[in-house]
Amino acid sequence: MKVLRSCIFLLWSSLLCSFPAIASDFQQPTPEELKMTSDPAAPDAAAVYLFRQEISDDKLHMHSLYVRIKILTEKGKEYGNVEIPAYEGRTFSIRDVKGRTIHSDGTVIPFTGKPIEKLLLKQNDQKFMAKVFSLPDVQVGSIIEYEYILAYDDHTASSPRWLIQQPLYVHKAHYHFVPTQRELTSNSEHGHVVIGLMYTPVLPPGVQVRSGMDGYDLTIENVPPMIDEEYMPPMESISYRVIFYYSGYHSEDDFWKQEGKYWSKNVDRFAQASPKLKAAVQQLMAPGDTDEQKLQKIYAAVMQLENTSFTRQHSAEENKAEGLKVKTADDIWEQKRGNDDELTLLFIAMARASGMKAYAMAVTNRNRSLLIKSYLDWDQLDDEIAIVSVNGKEHFFDPGERYCEFGKLHWKHTFAGGVRQVDGGTDMAYSPGSAYKDTLVGRIAELKMDSDGKLQGVIRMTYTGDEALRWRQDMLRSDEEQTKKDFEDELQKDMPAGVVVKTNHFIGASDYNHALMAMVDVSGNLGTATGKRIFLPGTFFEANAKPLFVHDKRENPLDLRFPFMVRDTVTLALPAGFTVESVPKDAEIPLPSFADYVAKYKGTETTYVYSRVVAVAGILYQKNEYPQIKDFFAKANAQDQQQAVLHVAAATAKGQ
């Protein structure tokens, strides 16, 4: 929902990690602050916030930020480079930028320069700018201090987003907001009169926002940093924060019901089963087609159109010059191109034109955010997916994701909250998840070793589901040659020492109906010779892989993105005089209900063969569950590092 914040927060609210403060004078550092060389509250921290203050005043039409940071390491010196984001230079003006550096001996060096402009993003005719400046002579042990005011138009109200957690530990912070008392009207297409101020808090236990005649106030101490860890869920949604917004609704139920009604009406207007689409669908069908066959043909027809979300958006001027317009799904079908949401709605329209019940669902992208129902902002919903009833059962589709398999969703649209159409209205809902069998990776290596230990062979790798989609879309965004290089780089890093892989070609790069296949050439040397023995890695694909999780503790929940299964089979043909002396013991490592690992090894007179299966069904874990996940992957990695031993006959060994 866009209220009278102008459209400021489309980029502004996500970029502006904090808003300015009004501080009449800088604070005098204490002797303890000057002498500080490390911080027991944040061991190994590059820097820490000593104090942070944000003040927002919608009566005075300004935000301000005041910051004091202690620099503790060389890396921490980067915080002396300050960026002040702004949404277009003409919307906000930056005033009263002040700063100084205080060395550990108390020497004060004032900032005397001026911020310079930096282009963050150019999108169509909009430029998103930032002001940047660098504080002088920042050293390890310095305290940097700065403040600025960001003013906006008198006719604009701009409610703040207090992002409490920062990349650095915060010793103390103060936040204050004075809302406007003027009557506001939403600048959305519905034009609701704003009836009040609302806010959505995500705060530590016992910490609350205080409200009173002077506005809203929050003082907080000892805020842990927002740790950047691998496989994090969207921290934008779960880190400590308070989001304020002016609303035209009394409750969240009213908001989602009414806004859902507006959205659904627009969907039905766009995705109407017009005579043109009915005729187009009829041409696709054959007598006797089942509903599923009809849907497959519709999906294929939509998937063949240009998806401008993966090529390029065409400007209004280009469309006008070509005589093109986009008002309904008819127009998308006619011009043979559209963006991801337009193609999804076209698919829905064509399914309806064939006589099936089809609905739209607006969802969050799980790679970016999680739906917060209490935050009354429709802009939380990023994309649209399709739901079609086939033989009385609902199936979910993602035709806006180029090359997404029929009947599957891109992982970012699984387990995603949103609003869906139902008969007679809309409901809040969650999209379904996926199963580990939906994303299969098969790796078959046929290798041959000669008497000198030289290796030759091929690998056939097959992908379905999200892994296939990842590589297919990678080719769309770059080209096949670059993808071949990226593919072999990713494979190479886990190969045994001395082994070289080279991507030969892909099969089915644009055929989402079948598995994507990659053919890879293998060469190099395998194993380490010691006397009459050669020690081989027990596995091949994971021989040089690092453990997935190495840290003993974790600060954030864990999100593995999507379930998957990997099946490996490796056959190594041995030269004459070589026999398998020993192989690793077969192993099974279970993680009940969540994952499983099985490896089997076999040696014959002429070959060494192993197979390996890893299945991961559970993907979302709280941080207290991290130890068991870490333990599972550590045990699997340790098993992958086991060795097989070849024995070399005396004559052969002498010949070497």
C-alpha cells in the first residue's frame, strides 16, 4: 500500500538503513572509549556503534541520523566511508552534513568537505542517487562521528522504518518519531483517507515502543549485530525493526480483504476468457484431449512467448512506436511477449478459456522477504503464480518463470505467503512446498586409468527441478559459453587434486519438459602412488569438497532453499596389473525425517565402483536445530574423504 509517502519507499525504505537525527553538538568521548582496542560485547568485531540516534518528524518534514562508531580493526576503517541514500535527487534534500574523526590520543580532525553524488540505480526514466563522503584520517582506534538531516517536501508525509539491528553491534540507540497531524489521503489508485498511524514491531522480549503526546520513542541497548551467515532466510523480515505507516484501514483483516478485492478485480479484468483467447486455445487442442493435456499445451504455448523479465523490458515509447498496448491478456497473446506476471495471467486466461477453473495468487519472493500479515503493505507481494483445478485437485504453476517445469514452482515461490483468489473472493494463503524428488541431480562418471595413473573419461550429469531451472535461466542471462565456464568452475572446485573437467555441451537447454543434461570431459591424474599402492579418493565428485557448515554456533535460522536428491555412480576401469586392495566401508548416515546419506563401494579385478545418494527433505531450521544439521553434513563430508587403495603388481610397478 502506498500512502502519502509519495512513492518514496519503493527503493528508499530498503536502502535507508536508518534515518537522520538532530544533534546540536557532538558528544565528548570518554577516556574508556578512546583507549578501547576491542569490545568484550562483540569479540573480533571490526567496529561497534557507541551510539546511534534516528529522529523523524513529519511535522517538520525531516529525518536525521547521528552516529558514533569506534574503529577496532583495519577492516573497520571502511565505515569511515559514508553513503546517504536518497530516492531521486529532487525528492529529498540533504542538509547539515557534519562529521569528525577523533584519534585515540584525543586529536580531533573535522570533516570539511562536501558530499558528492553517486548513481545507485537507473531504471527507465528514474535515477536513484546517493550522497557519499569520507571522514578524514580514519585509523584503527579512531572514533568517527557524523550527522546529517534529510528534508522532504512539505506536502509529503514519510513514516520511518527503524532498522534496529545493524551490521555492527550497537551499544545504545535512540529512536523518535513525530507523526503529522494533518489529514492525509492515500496516493494509491483507491484514494483512501488515512485514518491513523500503525506500526509493526519486531523487537527483543521486554523492549517496547513508547507512545505519548510527543510521538513515538524507543531506547534500546546492547543490540547484537545482524550477522551475515550462509543460507539465511530473508533477514529483511526477521531482524529487529519497527515499521511505521499511515493507513486507511482499521485492521489487518480489513486491509487484506479489501486490497485483495481490488487486486482480484484487476486480475479478472486482465485475464478474461475473451473470444480471441477461446479461439486461440481451440487451435491448440486436439479432439479427446484431457484437461491435463489441454493445460500442458497452453503452458507450452505461453512458455514459447518472449519473457521480457529475462530479456529486457520494452519501454512505453517502444510499444507505442510498434502500435502495441497492454490492457488485457489478449494484448500479450497478440504481441507474443510480456513480463513474468503478464505471462502468468495469460496462462490463467487461457486455462479459463478452455473451461477450467483457474485462479491467481500473489506471493512474496522467499529469497527476498517473508510475508508479515500485520504489516499492511501490498507491496510485500512480489510475483503472481497460477492455480488451476484439474480433475477436482488444485495444481500450482509458475509460467512467468522462464523454463520452469510444468506443475512446479521456482523455489522462491514455494512456502511463500500471499493472497489468492477463491470462488467469491480472496483468502490469505501459502503456496505449497516441494519434495526432494522434485529436484534431482544425477551424476554418472565413466573413467579409465592407464598404467601411469593418467585419467580419461566422461561425466553425464542430469538435472531436474530447481537445479535445472538455475542453469537454464543462467544461460538466458548470459550465454551458453559463459554458462559452460560457470558450470565447470563449480564442478572443478570439488574434484580430486590433479583432475581437470571441461564442459563439452548441454542437451535440452531450452526443453523444460525433459531433464537438462551436461556432458563433461575428464582428464588429468588420479590418486597418489606409494610403492606398490595407489591411494584413491573414495568418492569422486565430492573428493575435495569442504564441509557445508563449519561454525560451531549460528545466530540466524537456516534456510536450505529447496529439497533435493543427488545420485552418484562412478565406474573406474583399471589397467592390467592393477587390482582393488581395499575400499571404504559402506555407510548410511540418517537424519530422521529430514535427510539421508547412503554410500556403497565395490572393487573387482578390473574396476572400482561406488554409488552415493544424498536426499535432503527438510530445509527450514531454527538456530537451536543447527547442531544436528551441521553434524549430518560433517559426517557426510568425512565419509566422502575416505580412500580406496589399489595394488600394483610387481612387474607393473617396476615398469613404472
